[in-house]
Amino acid sequence: MIDPGGDQSFEKLGVEVHAELLERLVAAGVDHIQLSFQDVDPAPADRMAAYRGAFARKLQAAALIRGAGLPLTLNFVVYRANIANVPRMIALGEGLGAARIEIAHVQYYGWALKNRDVLLPTREQLDFTTEVVEEARARLKGRMVIDYVVPDYYAARPKSCMGGWGQRFITIGPSGKVLPCHAAETLPGFAFATAREKPLGEIWERDPAFTRFRGTSWMPEPCRSCERREIDWGGCRCQALALTGDAARTDPACELSPDHGLMQEAVAQRDAAAGSAEPVFRRLGAVPAPA
């Protein structure tokens, strides 16, 4: 994923330098790039990205990616305050020539969990988004793929997070750490090897961080005897930890989980807090709220 909204901005490096870096990535074998947007209007997008001018730079990045002939995926991060803009998000994806769009409701780990009451949409908002996405899928069939990620808090069964722990995906962070998923470092008691220390094949096959939750042998009940155990793989380990304090418990998104009530309580709490709070930002004051 490329996010040009950080300190190494287009203003500092220049569009020409970014184009040269992109050419080098293509030559190295990169064949697809995903770019994330937090909204379709500059002010709220910059505010949620916590960087003034990030939206404009991402538009430039999208043009560079398409200019290089690479397939472009746009990830639109959806939350309560911007959910009404989903039709415009899809239209922006069409305008930028994206081959794939992901309409992804915020997943509540890390900083998003702290802001859950502010970000979690209502059931009515979720139903609206689902209707918009299904209409767009039918209209754009054969031209654009639209993936849709809904909040676990309204689910009856957990999602197959990363296709199962250590089963389909491998993530290499900027520091070189090799992870089963992008949020795996939130789990305590794990030591993640780096790509400098061991070959990727060895890490994938034998590293304890990858084998700990791989397959079904680690599962507690009701996962162990569930007919969906090799479909959802017990759900998300990071979410289980965040909500129950134990990464090895059944994901509370599952209605069969003994902890499913935590999800229902969160929705009720969200309803009670609706419209009464502002998000808490890590970089306070980086981008002020629109007047």
C-alpha cells in the first residue's frame, strides 16, 4: 500500500521523483497498488488522515499509478461521519480508473477501538451502504470489482480474517518484521522475526508466530466442533484480544461465542453516544476541524 500523505510528501520529493520511484517498483516486480482514502472531500479526508493536503497528494498518486499502467485498487475507509458519501466514493473510483474498489467499514482495533462510539455506524446506515454497494456491483460488473467489508459488530459470524492466521498472507512491515497480519504486533508474547534474520520460507513454515493460530488444533469450543471452523478459522485473533483480553478465545463477532454480548453492548453504547463526541486523534491539532 502506498500512502503519500506522510512527511515524504509530493512537495518535498516532487512528482518527477515519485514517478521515477514508481518506475523502479514496477521494474522490481510490483504489479498492483492499493491507495486508501478517508473521504471524498479534502477537508474531512485530511482531518482523518491527520495531514493537511493528503487528499490532493493521493489524487496525484492515483494518476501516477494509472500512468504507469498498474492496476489500481482504492480503499475507502467508511465510518459514521462519511457513510453518506459512499455513492460519491464509488464515482471517484470510476473517475480515477480503479480496477477494484474496497468499501471498508472501520475495523475496531487499536486507535479505532478507542474511537468506536464515534465511528461505529447505525444499522440504518449499514443497510444504506449495503444497498448502494449491491447496486454498484450490478452496474459495474465486468468493469470494476467492488469488495465490501462490514463492521463485525452487526455480524452473526466472524470474518475469515486474512484468510486464516498464517494461511494465505504474509506482511512485511517497514522495519522488516514478518507478520501473519498487519495488526499482529498488538498481540503480547510474540517475537516476530525480520526478513533480515531468516528466509521468508523458513518463517512461513516454522516460525512460532505463524504456526500459533494456524489451522484448527489451537481452537477452543465452540470453534473446535463448528462446521465453519475451516471457513472463518475462528475469526480475528486481534479482535478477540482487544475485547476479551485473550487472543485464543472465539472471536466475539460470532453469535455462538460466549463473549458475543460484548458486541451487542458496544452497539447499545454507540446508540447512547450518537452525535455526542468527537474523535480522539493521535496527532492533535494536525488538521483542525472544518469551521
